[in-house]
Amino acid sequence: MQTEPLGAVVVGAGQAGLATSYHLKRLGIDHVLLERGNPGETWRKQRWDSFVLTTPSRINSLPGPSFHSSSPDSFESATSVVNYFENYVKETALPLRTNSPVLAARRSSDSGLIEVETPDAKYTAHNLVVASGSQNVPSFPGPAGSCPSFITNVHTADYRNPSQLPDGNVLVVGSAKSGCQIAEELMQTDRKIYLSTSRVGRVRRRLRGRDVAEWMQRIGYWSETVADLEDPALLSEHQPLVTGVNGGHTISLQSLWRSGVQLLGRLESIQGNTAEFRYNLRENIEYADIFSRGMTRRINAAADQMEPDAPPLGDDPADEVDEEALVISPSTSLDLEEAGITTIIWATGFSGDYGWLNIENTLDDDGSPKQDCGVSPAQGVYFVGMPWLRTRSSAIIYGADADGAAIADHILWR
């Protein structure tokens, strides 16, 4: 039974929570790590069967024990990530409480301390670290609520493999990493696949003898902060498109089109059996191409400086501008029934659930966290594991170490 207030309670045992707990323990700060299920619960429940990371193992370790993989250049499955998290907890002896969903967190009116309630226990602490994630509640756009009855709606959080889908063709909505990887997988079946595209950058998988993620690390791309961005609108953009499937390869809208995927613009509405799309396919393809060319130029320049003997760029058909793809005249209206579409897969992202966080001045009017580099204006409240928390890498495994260390140091300073 708890008799003295803890230094901190950390809510969520994904990569961000694990890294923060590690650093709190390193600094001697008494704390508890609460997880609604088991370590990496989102990785267990919201990944499809063929899912693999898009970053190679060499940059996917948390502080302390390294990610044990077959190769530093391998792209590990969600199961491998979960196994790593489980072993990590054991090797570092983190104070984890599994199957402990947080029902509420509030500030005591008497002591000013933070009280955290689970079904089995109550904790009192000086600090609360919210590591429950901002990417675990499936988001659906407005058109999803207007689908005809013959359509089966499946979010990427619930998609597992093609065999779970009813017979018929498939419309995938969203062309970031998840949407394009699932569309590529579905093309291995005898279905007709339609892809509603969006504005997403892309990169080549390998350049000048190294994986693009390693080059991004070396040129400081992952370390860029909000202040480094020329346009604040870039904060809402997806990580650039690339895939780790089958050892990793470049993936682009034109490569999907050449494989038989029917490309469309952004989905605007569904009325009756008819889906309406924006006429912006060319714009989306060109944006991805421009992003790729910019990143290639940046890495080429860095390679010339860092490794003058690095091999030349080489050819990559999936990265090449395809003039035929650029002049596609996509339909802006599609009769779902006539197209034989029976399933829509919504690759439309996630949001976070902070309904349990009942502490003043922690959330904006739209329910998003108030924070500056993870520090909330509410005394003793912190956030980790969010996109652009401190740097571009904050929402991926690679960024968990630095962010967790910064928050633990701030708690120690308090």
C-alpha cells in the first residue's frame, strides 16, 4: 500500500513511456509505470499481419538494452517490437503495472498532488507523465458516416490481412505509409484496388550505399525542431512514404499505378452509392516527387562531404517521375456499386484519448494536449510520445530516448 507520494506516475508503456521510465529510474526518481494492457499494447492490437517498421533496426533501440535483430538493416515486425518491449521491461526492471487502465487523474484539492486511479489501485504523485499516445484512437473522416449498407468499413487499426475482407473490390482512403502498404498488399490478390490519394512526401529507400533512414539520422533530419521549419503547416504532414516490406523498397503513387492500382484524388464525400473525389491527383503525385528530389539532393550533398567514396546514386524505377502517371485523368465521381467495391479501408490516422485527464489547463478546447516540449502549463504534468513534441523524431521509437531523458531531467529539476 502506498504510504508516501511517488515522484511520478507514467501512463502508457509504449516506446515513450518505457524510455521515460528508464530515465526516471536512472535518476533515482521513485515512480510507477501503468499500462492498460501489456507493454506495447497498441503495437499488439492495431497492426496488420504483414506490418513491418519503415525504419531499420539500427535506429530503433530504446535507452539501455539494444534491439536484438537479425541485422541492423532489417525491418522488424510488430511482434518483434512487442517482444523487444517485453524483454526490455525485464532487463531494466521497470516498475510496470500491466492491465491497469487509468480511469482518472485529478489534482487533490487538499495537497495539490496528483491522484491517479485504476480499477485496482490509487496512486498519489508529485508528477504525471502522459505517455498514453496520441495515435491510438482510429479517426474517420465525415464521408465514413455516409457509406451505403453494402460497404464494409475497416480502419487500418482493425485490418489484418486480405482474407478477412468480403469478396469484391476495395477502396483504400489515404496514401500515407499505411494506405500505400495495404494497397500494395491487396494488389497481390485478384481484387481491383482503388486508392484515394493525399498530400504525402516520399523518399528513396536506399541512397549512396545506405538506407535513407540512416542518412536522415546523419544529416540531422530527425533532430529538426519546430523552429527549424520554414512553414508551420509542415507540422501536420505525414512522415515521408517508404516501406520496409520484403527487405525494404521505394514505394510511390506511380509505382502503385504501374502495378494496377486505380489512383484517385482526395475523397470529398459519399452520397448514396456515389463517392466524390477532388481533382488533385497530379498535385499529390508531384508533391511526393518534389519531396523525394529535395531529400535526394540534400543527402547527395551530405554524402559528397561525409563519404566522398560512397557509391553513385544508381537507378530506382519507383523513384522516377512518370509522365504517363502525371497525365492520368482520374474520375472525380465513382459509383461504388458499379465498381464492385464492397470494402473501404480507412487509412485516415488516429487521435488520442485523454478523457481520463481531469487536471486543469492540460488540454485545449479541441482536446489536444497543451505543452511546450512536453511540459504542460499545469504544474507537474508532462507529455511524451507525441508528433513534434521536441523534434521530428518524437513520435517514433528513435526519438523516445532523448524525449524521455529530457522529461526525466525536468522532473528531477523540479
